[in-house]
Amino acid sequence: MLLLITISFVAMSWIPVKLMIAFHQAPSPQAILILGGDFARTRFAAKFWQSRKNLDVWVSDFPENLKQQSLILTEEGVPMTQLWLDGQAKDTVTNFTTLVEQLTQAHLQHLYLITSDYHMRRASAIAAIVLGSEGIGVTPVPVSSHIEQESVWRVLRDCGRSIIWLITKRTGASLNPRTQRRISNH
């Protein structure tokens, strides 16, 4: 157990260094990442992209939402050549863990992160761990929702899951009964 704690601490201590390097090397975001689950986020992101047309748009959502995501973005002018759709997400942690390798392969070091304001604290924390472990930083762009902010418990729980992912490459999503139902339906 002590070895596991030591490995976790060492792995986590490198994240701030990697993030500082990423922000130094890429001070401006190089792409837009939208966390799905709410098409209001996508509509906002489409408008946001209008003043940043040189950036690719990445979407992480449930597979059943990707067609609508694509429709909203392309109707607003985002070319398919700049649109990257990923339907592997089961929850917020897997929004990041399923994409981190692709983002790294695309040589991205800095992203705009678009999600609802109530969800941003948790999403940013997970991004700092998962994406930060690969030297990818985020600039949060919250979408107004008028929903109460998520609890600190949810933030801490998913930070823990993110740390588990760093060590094992597993998020624990399979332990969530709600996620199991979603998986079994597809």
C-alpha cells in the first residue's frame, strides 16, 4: 500500500510541471473540447468557434448524441475536417480518459474546455489530472446554466477516480450501476 501511495505521489507531483511547460509552449489554446450531455453547450461552442475558426472542435459525448452534436456544429459552419467526435464517454472522467491519447497524438498542449458552469469545477479538476498527466492544459469556458454547482464530494470522488486511472488505466466506471445500465443498452 505504501508503494502505491508513493507511486501516486510521484506521478501527481509531475503534473504541475507538465502543465507549466504546456502553457509556456502553447500560451493560446490550440483546439476546443466540448463535454457533451447538454446541447446548449454545443450551441454555445458553435458560436464561440465563430471567432476562432482556425481551431478544431473535439466533442466527447455518449454515442447516441453524436449525430445531433455534428448537426449543430456543421449548421453553424464548423467544417467536418475540423470536427472530431468521440462517443466513448460514459461519464465525466471518461470524457477525458477516452480522448487523452488522441489529443496527445494530435500534439495538442492547450485546449478551451467548454461545459456548463455548474460542472466546470469538477471537469477542470479531472482535466488537470488526466490531461495534465500528458502535458495538456485547459482554459475553462463555462456555459451559463442557472443550476446549482456540483458538490465537493463529486469533485473529490472523480479526482480519486482520475488518480486511479493514472495508475491502472481504469476509471472505475464499471462499478457504477447506472453506467452498467447504459452500457448494456448499447
